[in-house]
Amino acid sequence: MIHASGLAKAFAGHVVLDGLSLTVAAGERVALLGLNGTGKTTLFRCLLGQLPYEGELLIDGLDARRDGRRVRARVGYVPQRPPHFYGTLGDLAVFFGGLRGLDLQVVARRMDHLDLSLEDHAAKPVSALSGGMLQKTLLALATAAEVPLLLLDEPTANLDPRARREFVRALESVSTDTTVFLSSHRLEDIRAVADRLLLLHSGRLVFDGTIEELEATARAGSTLWVGLSDDALERAAQAFASDPRVVRVRRNGSRVGLEAASAELPGLLAELDDLGLEVLDLRTEAPSLERLLAGFVDEDAS
Amino acid sequence: MSLRTRLRLFVVRELGHALRARWFLAYSAIFLVGGLLLIALGARDTMLIGYRGYARSLAGLVHFAVLFVPLMALFPATAAIAEERENGTLEYLLAQPVTRGEVFLGKWAGVALAVVLSITVGYLLAGGLAVLRGVPPRFVWISYAYLLLLALAFVSAGLAVSALAEPRAWAVTIGLLGWLALLALGSLGAMAAFVRWGVPSAALVGWSFVNPVEAFRIGLVALLDPDLGLLGPLGASLAARHGATRILWGTALSLLMWTAVPLALGASGLLRRRQGV
């Protein structure tokens, strides 16, 4: 579905994409992860044929530079921040659905599928809609035409936790035939949506694999924060300090944090039980993007 | 989906935007009231001084139009693309199956139609009344066509500025400053140049055809008053050199060029603006 080879893009001498090569097969669900300014949005804009670039970039066999309009007819897009549209929700559906040759009924059905009633909200000004509702509307517009490729550029970045959960749930209803290419900062969204993860750093691909493989490669994983009594705290810290499954042991007040690959967390819980420690509370924390990236950046530096 | 269908979608969207923004209705109302006032004054003058009374009052309409029609066109046109860029909708729009050229053409067609409708509503009512009062329909139709040409010229110029300048406030300011410059460099500016620097009259005549504000004014006055007496010595010189018919066609051609050239420049500017949106 996507084939990039030696893709390069610079703005006023500043290199944003640096000879990027990647392939995404039809039907795959791929997440693009990277810090701000690493080229995620630039890559998406190249995919949409909005920017000139060097190298080769094919979408469904079409060159994004030469066949921009035909490429965009095959791509549904949800931006990071919903634009300030004017008019009503009905106007929005008629215009943007119309540009894709869609009948309003088709858009309305797709919106219904995402728990949005166009009939109820058609006369509502778009400016009166919540961010979550607007992003779901854009998702409905992006998928109503049953496009083969869906580009989601950090679609949950500006949503509150509830709206984010709803958006991610809405994504689950996207046809399995559709290739989903999602860029995000949030590992929990990626975990819910994507099977494969691409890590972009300084315009280059530094990792291609699953989240578990990334955690293992980066020697960074989720942290299991365990609330314990004072003496139990010391025993736990000592017991896990030499455990090969645990990447790092941290302490924070009456809690000990055990950082390990996500798959190892149930085993660590069992180990706590075997040690006979009374667990007062428990929570897990996903690894930060910076933590996951640290290994790759260090490797670059060396 | 055909280009025609895509353009129709843009036109419907822009018309809806114009109606919601209320400028469409406000401009139509101002145009209607202004037109009716001038027609009423013309009818009074006709009773006093005969047929020439129409010419005088319709010349008043020319001055009113020179001030008002470019503003009617410039405000929505200069904001059109700059506003989309500022709101983030242009980037989203360019992620849809449309080209930059189609976006520009669609915006132009939508804004142009909204402005044309606004003029039509106001002017045809006033013009209809003028015909009932005895003004030859030919005057009304030709002056209506001239008004549309003037409006389209400024829609094109405004949209070209909008494609190239940002933010919206800056685009609108550039448009208005351009219009003020054309006004200042009109007949008074030409006279000043003639007196102060001795600019040859041929250059002044040429400039009168190139400046869209002057072209509109001279063309319409030629229609009402073929010897161009209303324009003073420059008008008399023009009439003697070219004749009213050539002046009419020449000024209409100038306004058409002012529609076509900025349209091409604006579209090309948006097409070249590939690093941003």
C-alpha cells in the first residue's frame, strides 16, 4: 500500500526526512512513533501529495507527486487538530462528502455507525461541537468512502481521556481491509490500534517491529508501581534488584516501581505473592516515549 | 466526479458562507438604497434640465460604484484563502481529492457569484426603477455589465492577494491599500502628474486604460456622455482621439484583463506555494 525509498525532505536547509525507506502492506495497522519535529507530519503530507520531496513514494502504486488527486481519492485523513470549519455539521458533511462523490445518506450511515447522529446535529454549527465529536466526524468522513488507506495524524493528541477512548473504540470499527497508518505519542493508543510500530527519529527509521520488541530492544518497559509497608518495601527492592526480568527498580514514597517488558508484569506479580509481601495498592505506568527512544538516541551518539 | 461537480460544491459552500457572514445582504441593501437615491435624484434633474439629468445622476452612480464595488469584492476575496489557511481548513481541504488549482478556481467562482448576486439584487431593482422613469434600458444593461466587470476584476485581484499573503488581516490590508493606490492614481493623480512633472498626455491616457478604477469610470462615462465632457480636458482629449465606442471596448477589455491576469497569478502562486499550504 505504501512504498517509500530514499525519501528526503528539507525545509530551508533543515533536514526533516533523511532518506527514509519503508513499506506498509495492504490491510496492515501501523503506528508511527516519534518525538515532536521528527518528521511524522511531514511524512503524512508527502503521502498526501501536499509537499514536494526527493526519493520514491508510491501509494497504492501511484506516485504522490504526479498523481496527487488520485492518491488523495484513495486516502482518508484525520488531522491532529480539527480545523475551524465554518457552517453547520450538515454543510461539512455535504461539502467534504461531496468532494469524495458520496451521497449524504452514506455519510450519515457511517456517522451513525460511530454513534453520531447527523440527523440530530445537522443544523448545529461545527464550532459548537466538542473536539471529540469533531474528530469522530472527520473519521466518519475519512472512512465513509471505503478508502484503502487511512492516515491518522495524532488524532487523539488534543482530546480528553474519555474522548480519546471513544475515538480509539471508533477506530476498531474501521474495516479490516483498510490499511491504517497512525502517528501518535501515546503508547496506549498505539497498543489498541496497531500491530506494527515504526519509530522515527531525526527523519530516519530507527525501529520497525512490535511494541513488545521495541520495549525489549530499548530495554524499557512498563513500570509496575506496588504500594507496600516500609519493611516490605526494602525487601522487595532487594529481591528484584538482581531479577533479570526487571530493567530498573525505582522508589517513590511508599511505592516500589518495577520496570519490565509488559509481558513480564504478570510474572512479577506472582513473584510478589511468592515473597509473601502484602500489596497495599497497584498500578501500571506505560514507558514514556523519551525512555523508549533513549536507547536509540544513545546508539546514534556512540 | 467531474470538475464541474467539484466547482459546484465550492460555489454552494461559498454562497452559504456569504449568507452566514451577512455581508451579502448588507452590501445588497447598501447598493439598492444608494442606487435608488441616485435614480430619484436623476429623475428630479431630468425634470429640471432634461435628458442630461440622467447622465449627471448616473455619473453619481459611477462614483458611488467606484468606491463601493471594489470594497464589496475585496473584503470577501482577500479573506477567502487566507482565512482557510488561518483556520487550518486549507490543509484539510488539500488532503481531499482536489487540486490546488481547483481550490483556487472554486473559491473564485464562489466569491465571484456571491458578489455578482449581491450587485444584481441591488442594481437591477434600482435599474428597473430607472427604466420605468424613462432611462433607456441599454444604459442600465451596459452599466450593469460594467459593474460586474469591475467586481470580477477586484475579486480576482483580492483572491490573488489571499493566495499569496498571510495572515488574513495582512491580506485584507494589502488589498485595501492596493485599491486606495489605484484610486489615488486615478484622474486626480494623473492631473497632478501632468501639472507637476509634465507627464505626456499619451501616457496619462494609457494609464487611464490600465488602471481598473479609471477604466471603469471612463467606460461608463463614455456610455452616458459620448463626448466625455464630465471628465474635463482629459475626457475631451480621449473622446477626440478614440471615440466613445473604442473607449467602451477598450475599457471593458482592460477590466477583463484585470479579471484574467490576477486569476492566473493567484492560481500559479497557490500552486507554487508547496512548502506550506
